[in-house]
Amino acid sequence: MNIRRLGLKMWTLALLPMFLAACSDSSSLPTTPTPPTSSGPVVTNPQVLVGGMPVQAPVPRGTDQPSLFRIHVQAPGGLATIRRVVLQYSQPGPNHHGGSMMRGFSGTVLCYDDGTHGDDIPGDGIYHYMDPENQIGCHGLNAPRGNYEYAFWCEDALGQRSNTATLTIVRQ
């Protein structure tokens, strides 16, 4: 056997007990899983505003003013970790924009906190979606009667999805 190899093996054997002792020290390794130090993102306070005023359900008639959708977002890692904020909507039918869907329609739009799409203060954690033509709002003059359902949620850069904050507005 080569003397170098023998020296390397002896050196390895000499360090092995110290390595094993360090790994078996209960203070350096957790014995039970620890809960995450932070939770995922959270959405709160869903709102629909028309003419700058929060909509109070039920809505008796349309004003044809644009609808502004607003949601508050908090993230343990800061707002820079938010990948997207989503507004899912569902409306009664028939479609008041020329469609023929008798059971209504649904879809998804993104909300923004960057000074666009109705957002007045970029980076404040309040995300917005402006609907200038009342495509998804209940305030169009010809908007059908029924329930308008809105669900907000977000996702961070790690793929953690927030809770869902919902809002239902009834058009009479």
C-alpha cells in the first residue's frame, strides 16, 4: 500500500469521530421538524369602487361609471416577492356586452400596484384593476341582474398561494 494513501486513511479515521460527535450533538441538529418561520402571502379587504365610493350591495341600477377593484396584499418577504395578484370574476347572463351566454360568464384579470390600472400609489400593497368599460363590473347601464362574484388571491415567487378573499355584489 502506498504510504500517502495510508496517511490519508489514517487522517480520515482520525477526523471521523469528531465529525460524528458534531453531528450527534442534539443542540446542532433539530430532532423534530420546525414550523416555517413565516407564512405565505395574505389578501384582505376586497372592494369594488365606483366614482371613488365603495359599492354597497345590492346595486339598484347601473351608472355606467368605471369599476375599480381593490385588494390589500401582505407578504412576509415583502411585496417584491409577490409574483401575481389575481381577480377571478363570475357574472350572471346574458352577457351585457353582446355575448349570448345565458348562464353568464367568468374570467380572470391581474391586479397591479405599480401606478397603472387605477392604482394611485405604487408599492403600497394595495393592488388595483380598473375596468373602464364595465366589462366585469355590475355598474354598466345594461348589466344584467343577479350575483356578481369576485375572488382575489395572490402568489409569491416561491409559488405559495394566499388565502382567497371573496366579494359578492347583487345587481337588482
